[in-house]
Amino acid sequence: MTLFNRGQTNPGLFPDVEELRGDRDGDLSALAGRSWDAVVDPSGYVPRVVRASAEVLQGAVGHYVFVSSISVYAWPLSPAADESAPLAPLADETEVVDGDSYGPLKARCEDVVRELFPDAHTNVRAGLIVGPHDPSGRFTYWPVRLARGGRVLAPGDPGRQVQFVDVRDLAGWIVDAALRGIAGDFNATGPAERLSMGELLDTCARVGASDAELVWAPNAFLAAHEVQEWIELPLWLEHEAFMELDAGKAIAAGLRFRPLAETVADTLAWADRDPGALAAAGLAPAKEAALLAELAGS
């Protein structure tokens, strides 16, 4: 096992693992003259940068696993879309990664990996990755908010589908794909059975031993009050097909999912230890209270 990174974030996190220092955008010299069974690339965003490392590793690794994203798909996305769905084109040539370019650039990175490792690559189109130590707060908000109890603003239709994958389940399958040489493109999201937003929030309340009362706000109400989808109310999206992808190919290739209650409990336990767990997402309490009051008076 070898880690290659700049050594700028948590450099002592894995003291028993070999660490090579460098920069994938400029200094790949530490990779020269070495060989490995497989590589997992979790931090490729720009095709030029991915090409540089893939070319260095061509012939030096047996299999290339690239962590991509379901954001590679073009809009509008059909419900239950599989890996054959059209990919998003890059409107303008750029290396700036933002909300508009992220998905198209990831799609271009997939092309690079596919070109250089045609029969020995796995493009992992991950869904929302959740669980302990997720710095985004885009799932953590719900276990924490439900555990706090009281009246809780819930978004849209309680029966609409939601999808995500526990980071530990995804990581285990990625390693398995590397070792077994599972090749191709895969929608890596879950769970295996359809899960509704209402079922998710009910599980959060049960695991958190909460007395929370869910107050469901229609999409039109949230839009009229400029509630930011995905960030202020995680797992709420106008484009619901983004939460309805067909992950059957990855499941058939061995992707498995732990019980939802376990993910919720472990996420809540971590958030209790880390006061900064929700810094990046979630509805501010004052705004939630104002919206709940308006719904009650309407």
C-alpha cells in the first residue's frame, strides 16, 4: 500500500503506510521506476492532470480505478438512467472547476482513463458519499436535525426517492474492483432497494430517539422563499432524476450497502464529537423557524 500526495493535510494519519510526496500537477517524480497492482485515483478533476499521472502509471499498474461522479450526466436526465445515458458536454474549454464545469470535466477525465487503460479501468460514478467524517454536511444535517427534535422542515414529497452511498461501502467496493479488475463504468450509489425521503427521516428520528414532528413543505413554497436545494435542505433537488439512477450494474459487480440505521447512527455519533460537522450545509435555525411559522399560518 502506497499513498501519493502533497503531505499538506493530515500527513500523519496513516503512519504505517508508505507515503510518497509530490504534486500530481507538476511533480510526479516519486512515482517513477515503481510498480503496483492497481491505483485508485480519488482526486482527479482536470483531464490534463489526470492524463499526466495516468501516463506515468501506464505499464506500472495493472488496473486504474478513477473516482468520478454521477454529475457526469447531461440534463435532462431520464428517471432510472443507467451508464449509457448521455454525458454532459464541456461548454467552454476550461480548467476552472465550478458548478457548471465539474461534471463535464469529470466526464473528460473518464475519457482519459478509458483511453490509456482501455481494458483495465473502472470509472466509479459515485452518488452522494455520506457517513462519518463527511465535511460537506450534505447528509449529516438530517441525523443531527432530527435528533434535536421539535418541528422540522422537510422538503417536498415524502415519497420521492433519495440515493446516497456510505463511504465505507463505496471504499470497500473500490478496493474490490481494483483487486478483481472489474472494468467499465458504474453508477455507484444506493441503497439496493428504493428509499424515500420520508423513510430516511423516519429512520433518523428513530435512531436519534427523537420526538421530532416533520412538517413537509411543497417544492413551490421552498422555491418561492429561495431555499437553496441540496445545500440548505440536503437531498432535496429540483431534478429528481438525479436521485433515481440505476445502480444495478455496480450491485451485480459486488457493491453492497450496510443498513441505513447503521449509517445514521455512526454519522450522528461522529457529529456529536465534531462541532464543525455541519459547517458547510443545512438550514439555519432562524430561517427554518420563520418558514415553519409561515407554513403554520398559511
